[in-house]
Amino acid sequence: TEEEAVRLANDSVFGLTASVWTKDVARGRRLAEQIEAGTVTVNEVLYTHGIAQTPWGGMKQSGIGRTHGRLGLLEMVAPQHLHVNRITGFRDLWWFGYTPQAAQLFRDLARRFATGQVTQTALLLPQMIRRLFERRN
């Protein structure tokens, strides 16, 4: 049965590639979608490894990661965020070095946001501006 074929195909610790052979392509696609493998072809074999746009890699114990395609490219890069503060005359509100007044300001901000009093935050603007001009260490 189809169910038994899928069960047998998935009854493995590996899952790099599989193929389904059938005269009924729609049926083959339905079966292929149930197979636990990184690449499943219908009426084909290994050619997909030669297509640079298709991600290549396995499931289960058939390795980790991908090569080829967008996913393969992302496996090979190490994204890095770099931020340079170009405004050097001010400190950010959240910078460490909290005075008792700054700590109270943060508590007040958190309380107002948590209780839905966002418009009341405007009342804290003078304190926030003072915080921006505190001496940088």
C-alpha cells in the first residue's frame, strides 16, 4: 500500500534523498510530500545536486546544514551587526551608570507603559532630556 511504502521509506535514521517512481505524477507528488528526506524526486534520481539554486542537505542523521541555493549561502555566512553612535555629545537613556533619579525614571516609564498610560509618558520628557545631558563616563 502507499502508506506502507511511505512508512518503509521513513523507517531509517537517514534522510538525504529519496525518489518515487510512478506513471501517475500527481500520486507521486502526494507520496513524495510524506517522505522525510532533504530532497525527494519524482521519476528522477540525483540530478538536483547539480542545480545550484536547489538547497541540498538531509534530514535526520544525514548531516546538518545545507549547501546550494539561498539556504546554502546563508549556511556559509556569519551575519554581523555593526552600529556606530555618530552623536557623541549625548548619552542614550538606557546607558549604564544609573543615578537614583535615572532608575526612578525607568521605573516610571515601565509602569506607565505597563498600565497603558502611554500618553502620560510625555510628563516624563523633562527628566528624559536631563538624562540625555548627564555627564558621560
